[in-house]
Amino acid sequence: MCGRSIRSPRRISRGPSRRRLRSKRSLGPLLQRRETVEHPFGTIKQWMNQGAFVTRDLENVRGEFSLTALAYNIRRVLNITTFAELMAAVQS
């Protein structure tokens, strides 16, 4: 429902496309996206206190997010391997 008036709201009908979106066939890609894409962003926001960007300009925001993504990736590597293995891989 849309509109400003509570008494006579406007209804928007999407018809067959809504049924297509809720079908079992379309749930597969949605669930896969939730697993692969949204998990890192949720982790960054929660664990690294990165709810909003500190910088303003698009170039600065890109740099800030690049540093955050680098920290996230290093943290993931350290959870998977040991620090000694990471240093051996970096030196080789």
C-alpha cells in the first residue's frame, strides 16, 4: 500500500512477477547470494565497527573500503592458517 492517507491507500499490484519471485526456482540464487556476498559486509559492519564511512569523497571512500577489505581478508587468512605459514607465503 502506498499513499499518505490512511483511509484510502493506493494499492500496487505486481501480479505474475510477484509469484515468480517467490517460486522455489528463484530462491536458489537468492540464498546463494546471501551466503557469498552479504556475509562479508555484515562481518565488516559488526566486527570492525564499520557502519558508516568516515571520509566524504568517492575516491576517499573507495580507499577507506579498500583498507577495510584488506583487513578483513588478512583476518580471514589468519583464521584459516597460522601466522608463520602466512609469512612463509609472503616471503616466497
